[in-house]
Amino acid sequence: MPALEFDINKIRSDFPTLNQTVNNQPLVYLDSGATTQKPQCVIDTTVDFYTTKNANVHRGRHFLSENATLLYEDVRTQTADYFGVQSKEIVWTKGATESINLIANGIKNQIKTGDTIIITPVEHHANIVPWQVLAQQAGAKLAIMPLNEDGTFNITRCCEFIEKNKPKLIAITHASNALGNITDLSPLITCAKATGSLVLIDGAQSSMHLRPNLKALNCDFYVFSAHKMLGPTGLGGLYGRYELLNSLTPYQTGGEMIQTVTMTHSTYRDAPAKFESGTPNIAGVLGFGAALNYLTQLNYDEIIKHEQNIFKYAAEKLKKIDGITVYSDLNNNIGTLCFNYKDEHPYDLATLLDGYGVAIRAGHHCTQPLMAHLGLNGTLRASFAFYNNCDDVDKFINALRECIALLD
Amino acid sequence: MTNTFNQVTDSIKNASTWQQKYREIMLLGKTLPLLPDELKIDDALVPGCESKVWMFVEFDLTENALVVIGDSDTRIVKGLLALILALYNGLTPEQVIKVDAYEEFEKLGLISHLSPSRGNGVKAIVEKIKIMAQQKTL
């Protein structure tokens, strides 16, 4: 299908949530890093599933079940195509957090006492805690990747660190959820592969903004959340290089994932089925299919150009306000502005901004180690998506100026 | 409810805009005596999420009254804390149990600050005071 022309007004009209007032003000939604808004087609697909198509998948030999199974598996293929991998390499989970837990648990048998796992200080807690637990249980060591004072990576230093530590696995984010900074993964993965390390990429923030081709990226695992890429909440997934994926032990057991069950012994099916016990989030998967359709019908180059324009426009305006400190790397970013005003608590400004209908996040963003590294208790975070426009930026900046006046 | 509470809430009730209301709340927070740093201990933290609230709830036997002191690292929560302190400080445990902070916050148009999604711990502040009062009436 030819890509549709980029028309921001048309796009905004596709997202019903954007067209409302909050606290008697038009909503300015700048919290897409937490979750993206959903286009009408995603909502319609979910409603349509429950209205006319509802049946369980992979079991009934009746029309509705077979139809639901076909639609459900089609979305797995669609997701695999989106990421440039094979369908059988995609596992559905309830989100990126569960995906990391599934991998950390599944790989436990392959981690030996004394092995090293590298994580980084910019990670979301979801890409830290499961590795701490694994290291504890397997007797492995955690090594923390060096990070520049400003929260960016020095790739040369990182590669040296990888070579020195010879890790079994490196878990690293593609884009920081707090700062929006994009990690220059290619050289890191090359270096990791040369030392024989596996690489897991946290793609929660990058999956929509960067549309990575995972075969080209050459990572071993990649995790994502559907709701951060226009899809429904409660769904996510992971990519695993097939042989490796199939070598993991299941994290949850039960129906759907078994080959045979006797009272004393069971055998499992191959991946991805062995990781998908129980009835899956069928409506979520179909809704996610609609989200991917919507995303891929838009011209990626135009989306990115627009997102970056909005981001740069906002960054310029924000920096002009006296007393504002921006922590994000503005040259290499998915569209997230992480900032503070003087030593004011982010909670106060976010609360006041809400009065102006501006939705932004305040706090540590589930990245306490990064906040500690930057010497902060928390920040404000405005995260943009392609459905934001210049008007959003103007309203945000004007509101912020008024909020600051209220504080001073 | 104490007379102090009526005095401090007048300015909030009379605020003509929501901005003015927040300004009054933040000004109210500034009237709270500063909690010395040595009292800002983890044990005194009220479980909240994004803001820190330190609070001590004591019982004055001779006066048969609750004595609450506290502080917060945010201006708005500190103001809300001041409101709650004005509402409950000096009351007997029996009186504390009868005073409904939700009702008062509703009247002031501030009820959303007591919602669990705020993660500001204001709800927990009220609960901590109520629990103390209940223990004293047992």
C-alpha cells in the first residue's frame, strides 16, 4: 500500500482522546513515553472482536475459533515483518516488563556461577531488577556499564568495558525512557558479539519511534510493549533469535504450551507456544494488529521528520526559559525532554501544568539509579509523539511560564 | 474542626481562580514551621510516591489532644499537609474520628488531591492521623 501523505490535522482527528478538554482546557498530551494514545481503528478493532469475533484461539474446531486463531496468528506475522524477523521468533507477553522477566527466568539454566551480566545506569527498573534477581539466584556478577556524567554513553569506553568483563549477557536500552537519549547500539553489539556475549535490547521506547530491523541490528533479544506503539494496554512481546529462544525454559506452565501431559511428566511444545500458556490477550493482539497497520501506512520518514521538528521546536523554547535545566541529549533523541526548573520539585510544576490541561510526567521515571547518577531526586518529562503539533508545544511553554510565575 | 482551620481555609474558599487557590495553598505551606533536618528520617516518611512527607503524630496526655507536625519537599503537598494539620491538630481522639477530611477537601474543591492516583501521600497522611486517634480511643 502506498504511504499516505502526512497530514497532522487528519492524524490528530484519528485519535479521539486528543480531542477533549481537561480542567476546562484543551488537552495537551505530552506523556507518550508512558503510553501512547490509540487511533480509532485500534479501538474499533478491539470492540469488533468482542462484538462479532470472540472465541478462544488454538482450540475449538468451530468457525469462530478458527477465524480468531487466523487473525491472531496474522498479527504475529505482521509484528515479525515490522521488526524484520520470523513469526516464530515473536512471543506475546503482557508487556516489556514481563518479556524481560520471561527471558531472565528462562535463561537461568544457562548462567553459571561467576558469569557476568552487564546492565547500565540508564535502564528502567524493569531492565535492572530481573537481572539482580537472576544474578543472585545463579551466583552471577552484575557489572555496570560506564556512563558519562551527562547520562550519555562513551561507546569506546563501553566497548573496552565489554571486552574486559567478557559478559554472558548485556541488557541495554535502545532509548532511555527518562531522557529519550538513543543508544548507539551497532558498535556495542558488534563488540558484544566479538566477545561472545548475548545482547538483550529494551525496546519499550524505541519500537515505535525508531522502527528497528532486528536482524540488521543483530541483537539476540528485543522486548517491547504494545501500548507504547498505539496498541492496547496489557500486551507486549519479545523477539528472540530462534534457536536461543527455543533453548529457554518456560517461565509459566499450564495449558496451551504442552505437547503431552501425564500425571507425572509433561513435554513442551516449541517456541513460541511453550512461552504462551493459558488464554492469551486475543483482543489486545488484534488491536495491536490495527495499530501496526496504522503505523506502517504512514510514511516513516515524514513521521520522524515531524516528530523531530516538534521536539527541536519545544527544546529551543524550553531552553529560553530562565532557570530551566534540560538533561536530555538533544542531538540524539526519540522526542523526550527531561528537565527541571531551578530546584523546584517536579511534582509541583506537573500539578500546576495539569491545571492548564498539560499532561506531563514528574518523578524518577522508574530510573532511580539514573537519577542518582545525575544527582537528582526527579525531573519533569515531556515526551512527544508524531500526533503532537506546534500548538501543543506553544500551549505547553505558555503554561509552563505561567506555572513558574505562580511559584516565584 | 478547629477555628484555625476556618481561618486558613477562608483564603482558599475566596480564591477567584484555580491558580489563586494553588497560590494560597502554597502560601499556607510556607506557614508551617520548618522540620529540622535531623527529624527528616526515613521512619517518619509517609508512604507516598513522588513526593516526600515526614510526619510525627503524637498524643498529648495532659491536653488529651493530638499533636501533629510534618513537612514535605513539595510546595503543594506541604500546603495540603498544613490544611490537614489545621483540621486535626489539638482535637481529642474522639473529635478526630468525627472530622471527615474528605468532606472538607470536597468543600474546598480539592478532593482530587486525595485520590489514590495522585501518589502524593495526602491520603496516607489522613489515614495515619485517623489510626493514631483510633488507637487512643480503644
